[in-house]
Amino acid sequence: MQKKSQKIYTPKPTEEEAKNSYQNGGNNYRDNGQQRDGEKKGPIKLPGRYKIAQSDEKEFDLETCMENFKLSENPYEKESDYYFDSYSHFHIHEDMLKDKVRTLAYMNAITKNPEIIKDKIVLDIGCGTGILSIFAARAGAKHVYGIDNAGIANHARKIIEENGFADKITIIKGKVEEVVLPVDKVDIIVSEWMGYFLLYESMLDTVLFARDKWLAEDGILMPDRSVIYLTAIEDGDYKAKKINFWDDVYGVSMKTIKSWALLEPLVDTADKEQINTDACAILDLDHKTMKASEVEFASKWQLTAKRKDKVHALVAWFDVFFSFGGHPVRMSTSPMTKSTHWKQTIFYLNDVIDVKKDDKLQGSIAVKKSRENPRALEIKLSYHVETDTQKLDKTQFYSLM
């Protein structure tokens, strides 16, 4: 339990971080203080929208792709209100605030673009401690409304008052879908809604609900775009220690747990030195124009091996973009950049794939909300390989619970 005297830790950026963290692609931006090793400092171009092919593979249409996917039992059954309860504990907010990549990206997107914020009505969805609301107030917002259904909202009010913004920021405790705002429209919606694999916890649905209900026609969403990427990795040591371990546990076969272990993607930091293919985008969302149904998708993917190696898993990460104003920001959770609390999502394969330079791996990936728990994800992944030594056409199911 959080003590009343407990202070919320807000990381103070160094002068160099504050200077560079917003320069991340586009006209003058680089990776949010996360330059890739060996990359020259300086402007890089913000990537345009990716052309991602929808899967036409058999049994990968969204209507029927998960028909054969069924958990024999769910060991992680959770209470219906676990989501909001979990965000009532201060340590979760401490972890997020101490994530400098995350917090500085939002701080700089807001405070380095005061011409976007000044005299505007801002809505902060899932406001937590109120840190983003305070950034907006400091940037000159006319008024900020923060909404959160978790108990942290009560602390947010005290933090707002402690920092002298009680007349500029109003915290509303409740569900976005149920609360009443004292204004008809807002100019800006800011929200740190991203979960593991971008879509876990389904908070984007809430942001889109608020967009359709309250955002002015010429309003801005922060962030306004997100992309999920896929690559491959050699990770034999981990797979041997954590997955194959269940084949023989002190002479006892526990293969039933091995299949369970493969079913659940690993959320962890992937070693960039073990990445052995290029990367491809599998989802590209424009938050201003997208439909809520687009969070469920089935896409083709293709990777090219960069060297002779073995592939044990596919690795996913996401980037989000604040592509407005004079100082756009790109926040990346790539294994090639500074680690974040989101880490990466790793999908271990049943097979070990032998590749040499320029070999192709391809397949489809389908992602849907869980039928049992809409905040969880059901994922179907196929991989097709035809090399000098192997021919594989396999499909695996995963559950991000």
C-alpha cells in the first residue's frame, strides 16, 4: 500500500536528453535519445505509411482464423475489474514514469510544440498520476481534463494541486465511456494507451471512443500513428533452458507444460546482436482516421536473412509517432534502441530454422481479441521456409494473456 507521504518519482532529463529526445525522424528528428549503435547523429526521415498486404492465406481470414484455437484451461483467470485495479498500485506508475524513453517522448511532443497546445482544450485519457496533464498545462493549454477509472485518480488530484494547476486541470474518476465532460468538444486528446505488442489491454478502443465523441473535426491525437514490426532472432540458449527444459525434468516428462510455454509469447528484451533478419511492418494505424475494427488484422510478412544462422523465434515491437508541429517525435520500442518497459514480444517457434544470407522466411499473422477476455489477444502465426536444407509450412497459435 502506498504511504500518504510517498512521493511520485518523475525523472529529470539531463540537458542532453532534453535537447535530443524529441529529434526523432521527419524534418529534424532522430530516435528519441535512442540512436542505433553506429548511426550518425543528425536528421533522419520519418517513414511514410507502409503498404501492408492483407493475408490471403487459407484459414487466415478474420472471421474463421481462430476457430481451431482453444485453451484447454486458462491458468491466468482474472477478475473482471483486474485492469483498473492493477493501475491503482503506485509501483506500476513508478515503472512507467522511470521509463525515460516513454516519459520524455510525451514531454517533448507536448512542451516542444507549444504552438499546438496553447489555448487549447486537452483531454488526457488514462491520466494516471496526471503527468501528461501537467505537461499540457505547462505548454499553455486553456484547460486539461484527465480521466482515469483507477484509484490513482485520487492521488492525481493531489499532485495537480501540489504543483499549482488546480485551476487548469480537472481530474475525473470514472470510465471514459460513462463520464460526462463539462465541454462538448476538445481540441487535443493525449493518451499513453499502448500495451505489450501495442494492442494488449485494448485501451486504444477507449481512445477511439473518445475521439468519435469529443474530438473537434480539426483536432489532434497524441500520438497520431503507430506501427508494429516483426523480425527474427537466434535464441537457442533460452529455448533450451526455458522451453526444452520441460521434455525431461529429473526424469519426468512434462511436455504438456512445454506446449503451454510455447503458447504464451515472452515479453522480454531481445538481444540486438541475435537479430539475424531484416524487419517488416505488419500493422500501420492512423489514429485520426482508423476504425476500431482495425485493431484486429491478418497480414502477410516476409523477412530476409542477413547471415548464416538459426532462427528460433520471431520478435515484434512497435513505434508511435507524434507527427505534428515543428518538433515531431518518434518513440521506438525496437531492440535496436534503448529499452523501454514494454520491451519486445517474442514468439518462439516449434521448429529451428536454418538460414543462410538472403534466404526468405514468410507467412501470415492474424491478431484478434480473446473471446474470453477482450483485453487479451489471440494470435495465429504461419511460417513458410524453403531453403537448401529445409522445407517448412507450419502454423502456431499464441495467447497474450
